[in-house]
Amino acid sequence: MKKHRNRVMGDINMVPFIDITLILLIIFMVMTPFIVQSQLNVDLPSASAVNRVSEDNVIRVEIAKGGAVRVMDTPVARAKLQEELQLRLGRAHEKTILVQADKDVPVQEVVSVFDIAKKLGAARMGIGVNEKT
């Protein structure tokens, strides 16, 4: 028979440390999307190079800071925006919808205009920016 010696174990048990680390990692992975969504503020930048598109194929939708919407310099109520875009697009699906929103306008308002344009079958969509001078 072997004699058991009373010695101090000098090894560190890493299993509990790894378990806690993985649990914390999972918690942070689950919580991060909720934290980011609630704090997402987009301040659209100015662009030094602007891609020019032929003006006859572009339908400009302007969204002011107060929420006022204009389509091709014509004021439109938010409820009538879909009807107005449908009239402007007509049967020609090769038109481009260009949304020019104030930088303080919530992104959701721009996305709602894109949703309407996509539903109506617009060929291309873009976001207008101010040129750097």
C-alpha cells in the first residue's frame, strides 16, 4: 500500500474560472445589441465627391428637421407620401429615389421612405449629402 502524504496542492483549478468567463461572455453577447440599438445616433457626414445622376430620372424627397416632407419641391403630407411617389414613379421603374434628410432627422423616417420606394418598385435609392466646400 502507498502512503498518502499530506501535501499542499500547488496547481490552480482553472475550470471554475473558465466557466465564469464563458457565462460573462454569453451575457455580454446577448446584451450588446440591445444597448447599441438604444444609443444609436447617426449624424450623416458631408461628402467631398458626389455621384451625379441625371436630374430627369431622379425623384427628390426632402425631409426637414421638423418632419415636413417635400417631393420635388412640393410639400406633401406624410400620409400622402406613398400616393405621391406612386404618381411620380408611374410605370417607369428606372427612376431613382433620392432622400435628402436633415442630419437631425431620425433614421427611422428615412428608412420609412426607403420602404415605400421599395414597395413601389423603384429601381435605385440613395441618400443625399451636402458637398464639402
